[in-house]
Amino acid sequence: MERSGEKPLEDGEPRGFLVPECGVHLRQMNPSDLDEIMTIERASFSYPWSARFFLQELRVPCARYLLAVLGERIVGYIIYWLLLSEVDIHNLAVHPAYRRRGIGRSLLQAVIDEARDHRSSRITLEVRKSNEAAQRLYQSLGFAARGVRKGYYSDDGEDALAMALEFDS
């Protein structure tokens, strides 16, 4: 896993680990992965992030990308910020053809493990109030609702449920 002082990997730099329960290999993102990520993004969201936004995120020093790879195909990703004392998850998606196989759970668990290793106090995220499947996944991993952010999503004005996973000090 990438640590807070490290930069994103350059093309061809191997790093990652296998998640046996779903046969997926997790690794860091390279800029050459953007086309596959955009395919998943467009298939997953009515209002997808732009490729330019993904590239901007890559330049943020605290930003981390973790990809789920099955064979040679990227099937999911999670984007988060590893901050001084907490982690903030910005985006999580699994290609629709590969959902309900534990891939999203594996990506989240890897971030949880990194947050614990980093001695973070909590992990935060926002999720659409209408996305009950995602809320159930987060709750199953210990996240709890902390409030509602009215009109959070600028694309359609939907409210977000703010969730957090708190770690014992």
C-alpha cells in the first residue's frame, strides 16, 4: 500500500496484493489506467466524474487510488485522501458486471487496513441517500450515519448521508 510520503506509481512499477476470496489483485493506479477507470465511472454513475477531474486528483499529494484487477481487467477502484489523522473516501465504483462478488468490500477493507496502519482516528465518506446498497455495505464494515448534507450533489441536488468509521484511540 502507498504511504503518505510516497508519490503515485510510475507506469510499470509493480505493487499490490491478491484478495483470494474474490480472485482480485489490488494495486495502485497509473495514469495509463484512466481509460478503463472512465469506462467503470460512466457505467456506474448517472453523473460521472470527468477524466480531467481524475487527473487533477492524481496531482493532490494526499490522494490515493486503489484498483481492483481481475486477470488483466480493472473491475473497480476507490479514491481517497490519506490525511494527517483521518481518511476521506471520495469515490468507489465496481463495474456493473462484477458487482456482488466482494470487490467493493475488498477495496474498502484495504483502505480501512491502511487507515489503521496509519493510526487514523476515522474514515469519512458521503453517499447518496438513495443508494441503499452502498449504505448497507458501509454499515456492514462498521460505518455509521453522522448526518445529512442537504443538496450535496450539485448534479441533481440530492442529499448525501455523511458516514464515518471511528477507530478507538
